[in-house]
Amino acid sequence: MLSVVSIESPAWKSRCHVVVNSGTGSCLVVDPGNFDIAQIEQVFVDQEITRCDYILLTHEHFDHIAGAEVLKNKTGAQMIASRACAAACRDVRENMSFYLDGKGFSLGAVDWVCEERGWTIPWEGHRIEMAPCPGHSPGGILIRLNRFLFTGDSLLATGPGPTHLPGGNKAQLALSLEGLRRKYPGEMMVYPGHGEAFPLSGGMG
């Protein structure tokens, strides 16, 4: 059985989501945005997780990627992102971390670039489906696993996410979310990059 454990970063209130497969002791992690991965490791202990297979990034902003490299090195998980996100993660200005301290940080290579290796991955008898969702940022994607939908900052409980940051495009995000309306059933649960989970039918703005 699959379940989701959400963690809020104490630094910038972004949400990381751990998808747990209780039948196999495996998991995947969406948007590990805190440099300190102790919260994630505690979830591993609490949920008796023995293996982390994938780290998925919904987009490139620092508050959603800060712990990705540490978690990858510790678990051996493969990191997954769109091509634009993968490139921006290596650029301190495009991932916005430069504006934290004038230095910033960057990630290394992404293992699975969606445009090169595919947008669907089988996992433990389930299927991870990803789809481009630019607008909040150029590298944004949506991630679907069964009835769980991970939207990063593209869709929040209040409606479409912000588009005022560099690379944001309000019209493009509107088109992305229109595609979301057509593709996914409203009874799905959305796990956004900030705030609590909500049913898809209640958060389309």
C-alpha cells in the first residue's frame, strides 16, 4: 500500500513528500528542500523504510532542491527532473540560491532527464507519470503516482502558483493548468510545494 508523508522545511516552509510503499519498505522522495535531511531520515525510521529509489524534483528553485544531493549521496537514489530543471539546478542564479547569501549552491548531474529517458517510470508494481508544467518556472513538471499528484509550486490550494519570479509566465502556467484539468480526474489528492494537501477538484482556482 502506498501512503504519503509530508514534511515542512523549517527554513522556508516548502514541502517535501515521501511516498512510502509499506509492502516493500521502499520509497521515493519529492522535492527534498531542506539542507538538513534529518526530518526525511526520521520518516525512514518511523515508516521502516529500507530503500529510497528515486528523488523527483518538481522544479528548480532552491527551496525544493536543497537536500537533493545529500539525500542522493546517502541513499544511492536516482535523481529525476526535466531538462530545464536539471540545467537550472546547476546555476546558482536560475535556482535562485544566489539571492540567499550572494553565493548560492548548485547540484550535480541529474540521473534521469525526462526528455531523454522518458516521462514514465515503473516502480514496485506502480507507475510514476510525469508531465511538463512550465509557468511557475521553466523546468516545472507534474508527478502522478496512482491517486497522488505532486504539483510543486504550479498549483497550490489557493489556485495557480506565483509567476513573478524570473522565468515565470502567467499565461504559460494557465495553459499548463488547463492541460492538467483535461488530463487528471478531480478526485485525485494534490500534494503541493507549500501548504497542506487538497483534492484536485478544490484547488483549480
